[in-house]
Amino acid sequence: MSALETILTVDIGTSSLKTAFIGFDGRQKAFARETYSAHANMARQWETALFRGVQRLFEACPFEKPSAVCVSANGPSLVPVSVDGEIWEPLLWHDQKIINIKGQKSFFLPHAAFFAHDFSERYERTRFLFSAQEWLSFRMGADPVTVLPQNGYVEYYWDDEQCARFRVDRDKFPPFVNMGEIIGAVSKEAARRYGLPQGIPIVGAGPDFIMALIGVGAIEAGIVCDRAGTSEGINMCAERETAARAAGLRVLPHIRNGLWNIGGVIPRSGALFDDFLKKKAQSGDYGKILREIMRDKQSEGFSTLETMAREVKAVLETFAKNDIPIKEMRVSGGQGKSRLWNQMKADITGCVFVAPQITDGELAGDAALALTALRQTRDIEEAVSRLFRVKEIFHPHTG
């Protein structure tokens, strides 16, 4: 395989940006994770983290020349950009600076309405409100667009009726395009900054949970993804909605028509453990820290891990009470990289956990879209079959 047969994949998370070189053969060649602070303009930090991350990728694979770039991100977050290009502080999904309206479906408009109300002068000067991944793609040379997972998501983004109710100008949002489309090319400036080939295509990706579903192959009914990072989401690909919506589970269209994504969210999963580490002033290798914690089952750290696992179990019990039993999940995200943690979750939840070769499902999902856009695979299903490989399976211990 030549050096050109590589995709630069990027995922913007709550506390870090992850990036990887993934080959056309579906194997990860290099990986980097860059953290950032919550006390400065996050959009600028995303760019800095990308620069540092790509530098590390090239240090590991100095002769790579990526054939495409694909960026995903968490959300719903928005980056306001003024008519003269000024970039204001992003409206982040977790900061609760929102205005809600009864009966809304949009995840984005409550943030936009807050911005319009509390920062009216900036709002009036705003040309675009970008989702996080579209903003970073735009900075690299993409057109100003909003990437829609599929048409069933329009009302969860924005439409004329909801924009009118929220008193938000729909023209401030970039136009919709379909996920997986080529949305531009790496500019001369971005090529120089990041060391990338100028003109390679930029492929439009969806939000992180959609990309993780693709990356772990949860595109067939019954397959479940446990996406565990700073926050955690249990997402099942299902044939029908059932009564899940009434039970408080999140029901959204799947990327495949006729299927549904049924999800349960744990907003502060990994963040709970990070808070414990900060409290104890611990840092360094997570694997080593976990090994030390698990030697003492009476420790505060072990209790924190138990709490996290029991929250996952509670979500699984909610699924089961609504006739959606979950016996096996494919893991995605930073938490899934620990063998000890995967086994502990399996033991406490009674569920089988499957760890893939590429644990960061978002990055694998990015690669799947790019492979399809570059016509290296016939469709997304073929791309997934190339990318998803089982690394290890964790069965619950009994007795």
C-alpha cells in the first residue's frame, strides 16, 4: 500500500481532540490525542490541538501523504463567525447556556436563541453559526455547509417553523449537505500549516455518536455501541421505536432509512473519574492508575469506578424494562482502551463488551465515509466491513 492510501481522521471531543492516519486497508497507522483547557476560546484550541496532533502523526509516519480529511465532533455545539471573519467563543453542548421552547425538537436552536438574546450585537454581526466539525473543516478549506446525517434529522437541527418560534435567522446557518459528500479541498494555507497535500478532498462527517455507530458497525438492527468518553451513550440500532421514547430513552432516526437509533445518555461518565483524579492530584498513564485503584476495593477510586459502571447498568435496565434486552455492546472511546475497565463493566453489568482494533469509533466512522467518498468501497457497509475488526471480547465473570 502506498503512502497516498491514507485518510486523516479527526474527532473533536469535550476534553480532547483525537486524530489518526487510517489506511485504505482499514488499519490504523498512527494515533494522537491532544487535550485542551476550558478557560480559553475553544475553537482556537481545536485548531492548536489539530496542529499538534497532526505533527505527532507525521512523527510516527513521516512519509504519509493523506488522500482525504474527515472531521467529526461532539455536539450540539455552535461556532459563531462574524461577517468579517471574527471567531467568537463557541456555544458548547454542555454549558447549559440555552433558551428552551415547549415542543421543540431542535438540539441547536436553544443555543442559538441564547446567543441571539444575550449577545445580540454579536448575533447581528454573525454570518454563520457552524457546527464544530463544519467550522474546523471550513478553516481547512471546506465550503460553509452543515452536514446532515440523513433527511430525517432536519427537525433536530433547524427548520423554518422552529427558527421562527426561536426568533433565529435561518440564513445564519450554512446550507445542508448530505453526510459523506466531498465538501471542499484542503487550502494552500491549511496545507502549509498542517503539512498536508494541497487540494485533497475534505469529506463531511456527522456528529460523534453517529460516527461511532458507523465505526463499530452498529448499522444493522440489534447491534449496540457503548460510546464512552467524558460523557457516555448507549446506542442501539433498532428496527422500530417501541415504547423507548416514553421511557426517557432518546429515539432518533438511524443513518439507514427504516431503522432507528435508541439511546441512553450518561452525561458525566468519564468526567466523574477525571474529577476524582483532579481531586487526588493524579495524572499519567490511565492503565497504571487503574491497576493501582483496583488493588484496593475499599478505595475512593474503586468506588468511583463502581458508580460509573452501575450507571451503565441502570441504562441497560431501562432498555430491558422496555423489551429491549442488551446482552452485548461494542465499545468506542477512551474508556474502552482499558482491559481492566472493560472487564469490570462486564462483571457489574452482566453484559458482554467487544473491543475493536480501532477503539475510537468516531475516527473509524470518519474513515468509512472517506473510503466511500473516494470510491474505494461500493458503500458504507463495505467500508465498515473493512474497518471493524474485533480485538478482544470481555465476558462477565460469574460466581
